[in-house]
Amino acid sequence: ELKVEQNPLFLSMQEGKNYTIYCNYSTTSDRLYWYRQDPGKSLESLFVLLSNGAVKQEGRLMASLDTKARLSTLHITAAVHDLSATYFCAVDTIKGDTGRRALTFGSGTRLQVQP
Amino acid sequence: DTGVSQDPRHKITKRGQNVTFRCDPISEHNRLYWYRQTLGQGPEFLTYFQNEAQLEKSRLLSDRFSAERPKGSFSTLEIQRTEQGDSAMYLCASSRTRGYNEQFFGPGTRLTVL
């Protein structure tokens, strides 16, 4: 069974600081997604990482994928309060019994950026 | 707005009652997914449709749960004889058949069972 682990689960940081969220997964996959979720809201797609070594950047967020290490990172540069949210990684794998591509989510990292 | 929509956004019900939720996917997406999300957790897969065919159901989907997607357009998720443990956010997502499996999520229906 695929396991997806994010750490930290909770992160409180000050504005202007940098930090990295880690997403480790237990089986082979070449596709990984990062989503953002605000309290009481649905998931917003941030990044789609489709190959080993993929790096995507949008504003103060940068995501990378190392399929050999089964690791993705979400790096936050010079955090601002508006980035406060919960961030989920989701690993895309092919289910052996149906051949369907499936997303398995981590537990999320709740980020609080203090002004 | 051409995103995924869900109705209702919030539902409060008493234990033992039946509830039904609706999801309208993005119009050109023929794959539709239902997920359940409890507090502090990531979404967990419930069921999957390609067009009108329900191709997969999770073990989380007990006999009290049923989902349909008539004509391959909107979908409904019904929970019969609700229990307090059913309280959660129910999320619908859709994706294309071709290309990678990027799923676009609706706003969710928050169910509270008293």
C-alpha cells in the first residue's frame, strides 16, 4: 500500500523567512501534485511535476521532484501572511488491478505565517 | 464559471436520515471522482466514474453509500441511514481522459451528522 508522508505537519514561521516542506512516498511514481487548501475551502492546484528532476516555480513557491529518492519538496521563499494555508502533496500511481491512475494524498502541512 | 460545482455546500442532518449530494464536473471532463476528507487529513478516494460507468469503489464506501452518474454528466452521492462518523467534507473532482491525471476539485459539501 502506498504511503505518502509529509513533514512537518504544522509549521509556524515569520514573514520574510524561508522554509521547505517535504513529501516522501513509498512506491515508484513519476507524477506528483501539490495543492493548497484554505480553511473550509476546496483544493487549489499549485504544481504538477511530471518527471524526475522537474522543478516548477510560482511566486514565492518552488516545487521539485526526485523520483529516485521518492521525494518532493515545496520551498517557500520570503514567506508572506497570504501563504498561510494547508499544503498537500498527492502522488499519482497506476493501480494494478484496474489500470486507473490514482491520487494518494499526504496528511497535509498546515502553514501559519506570522506577520 | 466553468469549474467543478457541488451542491449543497453545507448539510446538517440527524443520525439515521438519508442525504444526497450533487456534483457537476467541468464539461469536457469525462472522469469524475468522489473523495472524503476529515479534519486534519488529506482527501481519501471513495469512487471513480469514467463517463457513466462506475469503475471503482473504495473499501471506505460502505453499503450505505451509493453513487451514480447518469448520462455521464453530473453525479450524485447518496448516504443512507447517516451515522455521526459520516461527518466530513465530501469533495468531487474531475479530469480528462487524455494527458496526465490532473484533477480539479469542487468546493466540497460539508456534512454534519448530529
